[in-house]
Amino acid sequence: MNVLDLDHVEAQFGLLIREKENHDNYALLRFEDLEKMIEYYDSFKKEFYQKIKSNSNKKMEKSK
């Protein structure tokens, strides 16, 4: 068995996502970035629901 020289090895851990049709198009979501992704998702969700609520209020005002 050969000894692995870890001075020249790099490892990244995370989730690999890729397109179904084009497997060459992929991204590695690192575990250290998961918190940032959750914050982005939460802000997107909050903004999305605010727009939906705003649009439904506008529709209700128009119907009056």
C-alpha cells in the first residue's frame, strides 16, 4: 500500500447539483455555504410572499 502525500491533496465536501440533460453543467454546494443559501432562500421566500400579498390586495381594490 502506498502512503498518500496529503500536502498535494485538496478536498471539498458538499452537495453536487447538475442538470439532467447536461451532466457537464454542475455546481458544488459546499457545506460551509449552506447557511448562506438558507438565508438567501428565506429572503427570497419572504419577498415572494410580500409580492403575492401586494398583488392580491391590488386585485381586491380593483374589483371594488
